[in-house]
Amino acid sequence: MSKSKGNVTSPLDLMKTHGAEILRLWVVLEDYRNDVSFSIESLERVSETYRKIRNSIRFLLSNLYDFAPDTDSIPIEKMGDIDRWALAKTASVLEKVERAYEAYEFHSVYHLIANLCVVDLSALYFDILKDRLYTAGKSSQERRSSQTAMWMITDALLSVIAPILSFTAEEAYEFLPASRRKRDSIFLTEYPRAANELKSWLNPKMEEDFSGIWAIRDLVLKALEEARQAKQIGHPREAKVILTVDDAAQAALGKTKEVLNRLFLVSEVEIKKGAALKAEIVAASGSKCARCWTYSTYVGKDQKHPDLCDRCTEALR
């Protein structure tokens, strides 16, 4: 844009069509140390990123509706592996965000937060959590563990985005469950720093251990998609994964206590030893549980709940 050429776009006009938050986020994205270029297309891309960040926050908040932090929280050392990984990943990203803020590299803040919300949380952590959040016992340890991690992540994330997405952070903070640490406004909270609050979250070993597990999961998801396209299965829950593992893969999977079929979003996982890592997809045994959609040989065995698997039967009890 050039004032002399008369092709300037008024920020007020952009706020009328896209909103102040989108314009603010676009400013954050641009590296002010270089010439700044503007286009409606770039603003639309920022709008899409904003929508994904906002949807991540909505998912977090929507699954804390029955969570009371002061009474339902689980200590980090008693959390499930997947929740401890999520806290460790979030802490390591927010540590980088802190350094970016201090260096006035706001474009790095944009990319770090966007990647955390879209890739690490939405596409991975939330995808796995849906099963336990929706089907596990309401007050079960695994559900409360995940809710505790989600509450901690939401609280920290809102404080971190408050400088660049002020209205969104303040609006979302109003819906955060009440607790002893909650303030009247997001702008009255302390910024989560790696040297203080986030220190107990950091766990480089947990991140390293899960990096191998995620690589195996990617292989399984690729095999599931190929089986779906071949009409071998319809939904991943219909599948059993026969996983042939080498020494490295076996060592990686042995570093977590998480149930593998829940990490891979399938009904069954069978591990076989072999020379190379390979995933084979076959039909799962048993019948479909009416509550969690997992296929199980237990379905039909409980007289009171004949259409449920053992896990869902226990949850209802």
C-alpha cells in the first residue's frame, strides 16, 4: 500500500469486515523489522488461524463444565502419561513464546501458539482425549487427570495470548471454572513463566519418549487411511492393528502405560516381533459397543447392559 498512490486500506474498514482481533493478529504476524506487505488474502489466512486457535480454546472450556479445580484436580505425578506429555509440550512451547516476547519477535509468538493449538493440541492430544472425556466414568481418575491438564493448559494459554488477542482471552477467561487462583480479569493474572509456574510441567524425557510413539502412531494412521480407502474398514473403531515392531519400536512403546488402542483410535492392537516396523489392518473381533463404538467381545455378556463393552459397563456403574 502507498499513501501517494491512494491505494491505502483503512484499518477501520478492515475491523468492520474482519474484527479487531483479526487485524491485531495480522499485525503480530508481520515482521516489523522488514517491509510489511498487505493483502486481503493474507488477512483471510490469519482469520483461519484465529478460528483454529479459538476452536482449540472452545474445546478446552467445553470439557471443563463439570470440573472444579480446587477439589477435582489430580497432582502431576499421578496424571496419565498422555496428560503429562501435553503439559510438558505446552510448557516447552510457552518457554519459547516467553523468549520471543522478550525479544519483541511477535511473529514467532504467532507461529508458536498457532502450531501448539492446531498441531500438538487439536490434531493430537484432543483427538485422543475425546474417548475418555466422553465415555470414561464421570469422576474417574483418567478423566479427572485429563481435565486437570486441560484446565492448567487453558489457564496458561489465555494469559499468554492476552497481549495479542485481548478480547478473546478476556471472554474465554470468564468461562474458566472458578478456583482459588482465578482473578476478576485475565489481565490481573501473572504471566506463566518457565522459571516459576511452568517449571514443574517441563519434562524433556517425556517429550522424547513420546516422539517415538507418535512416529509409530503416524504409521498406524496411514495404514488405517489406506484400509478405509480400500473399503476394508469404514471407521477406525472397526479395526484391529497387527503391529510388527523392531527393537527400537518395542522400546518406544514400552515407555508408556497408556493403552495402545486408545492412542491409535482403534479397537484392538496386537504386537508382534519382527525385523522392521509394519502395521497391518484387519477387522476387529467382537461387536460394536453402543456407547463408545469400540468393538469388544464383551458386548452381550452383561445382562443389565447387553449392548455395552466392559469399560462402558463399569463407567455406568
